[in-house]
Amino acid sequence: MKIKYDKILGRLREADESAGVPLAACTGISSYATGSGLNLISWTDPDDIEDVAEWLRTSLVRKEGSVPSSPGDGTVVATTSAADENKNAYASTFFRDTVPDPSKTYYYKLFSMTKTGAVTISDDNQIPTATALTPTLIHTLSQAGTLTNYLNVGDCIVINHPDFDPSPGYSGQLVRFMGYDCVTPTVASGYSHAAVFQFEDCLYSTTNNYKEMQFDPAESQYAFTADETFQTGKTYYTKSGSTYTATTEDTDWTAGDSVTAETYYEKNPNPNYNYGCNKWVDSNLRQYLNADAAGDAWWEAKNIWDVGAYKSRPGFLYNLPFKSLLVPITKTVAIATPYGGGSTTCEDKVFLPSMLEVFNSKVNNISEGSKRWDYYTNNASNANSRIKLINGVETTWWLSSPYASNGSSVYTTTTTGSYNYINAYSTRGVAPAFAL
């Protein structure tokens, strides 16, 4: 009994004695931060002191620059109360607070009040420094199946890819949580879950002069043959100045004879060769986004006419700090009718969303993915949710889906949030996605 009396006496000395005995500090206090200005805070409200003090409410106060000293010293951002019958409302879930200016520092403190007006002024009620929701922690939570206890679809976190400019007002790039288990991890990866994040805006670098990119560059019309011996039925060309001349089998060469290196050419059979290829699997953009090597060390030609538009850059993964945490996915992509139609699959660590995943629309009757991503489903009627910027200006950005009727056009999301298509060799914004 003496111990209980001493605790009560100690709290009386810290408080206005005329208001009675203040309650103990809150317990179970925890906080997490996304870096984008969203803070997650949870706590358990104090118990009553039998026959001495009865809980009335708890206020969470936020203040810029210093710790609040009283309930009126700052902005009350959350309250639990006996009147609202929501005591311990944030004991098993988080209160979500978005600060006015993410570039500034804010502090939080809890203040509980009794029905007689005694306020708990305790250092133990100060919210501790938030645990950052980094890609490492998110990966752990995602694979444990508990990420949605922390993040809601649509929340943004901040990452830091050193090759690109940060989002305005932030220390790194904003990426948005697009959905949970809306893509499929590869079987070989062993992962059970995939939390998809997409860059909020398109990649841009002032220093490196990285801006809009081609989906796939124009191919060459002629290229040196890769054949080591002449093949019957094929047409080979020789070049004089800028003129290519077709040669004739059995007159200029004989099938089976050795081909002199860098002497004979083949003509590109694709009539749209100068517009680029709309196959995601073979695109230069896919190669770049999934490359983990220095410049001039990652690009591989997909055919003898192929051209590497960005091969001098380091691959997107090369300088990405958390590349080891990425969940590789199996991606289904439609094939345009001129290439035979149907679909194929590929394994990607970094990818672009498809027409299905953004607009819930099939291409060539192919479902390119399991479903529309949750963020785009939740905002289906909000075209602004699909608009992205590059260096502060609205821009059209690439999807991974081909336009079915030709071999060169690719679907994009426009500056109004609708969709269109354009030739693959065009330059448009790139807003990559990845899974953790």
C-alpha cells in the first residue's frame, strides 16, 4: 500500500494538486515514418487508479521544432476519450499523421487527463524517434505477410537512387505502394509475397541529363550477317559507299561456303524497323531497367539489326542500394499480331505496368497480369492518379503493353491520365515499378 501511495504522491508533486492525481504514462508507444511526411503512431491509454483517478481522454500533440510541453503547446492531431468510447483505439493499429511540411522536424507527445482535470506530464509520454520504413524493413514485413498493418495502398515512401534527382522537397525519390500480391513472384525466388511500388513521377537527372527514354530504338535496315557459312534461300547484300546490292546464290556464293567476316549484310525483314520494336521482352528499356552492370557492360543485341540506345549508362540496378531485396516476378506480356499474337512471359526485377494493371484492359485478348493494381482500382475514376511529372511538368509515360495491330507501337499513359499508343522509338517518361 505504501508503494502505491508513494507513486501517487510523486505524480501529485508533478501536477496541479487541486486537479487530483494524474494517471501513469501511456504504454506500448511505437512510431514509424515513411520519409514522405506520413508518421504512424500507436499507444495504449493508461489504466484508471481505482477510487483515485479515472481516465477522461488522451491527446496526441504535434509540434514543429521541439517537444510539446502541454496539451496546448502544439497541434492536437488525435484524441481518444471516454466520451467517444474509443479508449485504446490505437493500441493494435496506428494513428496516421501527415505533417504539413516533410522537410521540417516535428515532435509528438501524449497527454492523458483525468475526469477531475489532472494531466499527465511525463517524459515517458514523448513519442520516440520513429523507426524508418526502409526497403529493408518493408521487405521483411511484406514476406511476413504483415505489411498492410503498417502501410495502406497509396502510401508513399522515400528511396534513394543516386542516378536520379530527388522528388521536389524530399531527400530521395517518392515511390507509391500500388498493391499487395498483385504480381507473382517467380517460383525460383522462393518468395511468397510481393508488395509493388511504383515511382510517383518519371525518372529524371539534371546531372546525367537523363530525361524521357525510348521504349526501343529504331533498328538498322542492314547489318553484317552473323552466319559463318552461306545459307541456301537467304539473300545477302554487299555494300559500296551507301549502296547495298543483293547477291545471288550459286552465282556470287555457294551454300555451305564460309562467309568472309564483315563483308556480307542481311536486310531487316521488319518493315517497321525504323520505328522500334514493341516487344517488352526484347526492348532496350527492359534491358536497361533490369541491368546490374556498369555502362557498356550490360547491353545485348536481340538481333543483328538491334541498336543499344542507352548502353553507355550504368544499368538501373547497378547503383540501386536495395537491389538484393527486390522480388523477381513472372510477367505476362501480349505479343502484337504481326509477330504472331498470343503472349509470352519473362522474369523481371524492375518493370512497367501493363494496360490491364493500370486501365483494366486486355491487349489482343491477353490478360497481362493477374489483376488491376489496387491503387489504380481504388482511383479508377480519378484520372489525376495516373498523371506523372518529369522535372515538374506533366508527361506521357510508357506502359509495357504493345499495340496489337502493328509491331512498333506501344501503349502509354497520357498527360490527362488516359491511354494512347505511339511508336517505340519515341521518347517518353519512365515510371518503373518493383516488388519487395
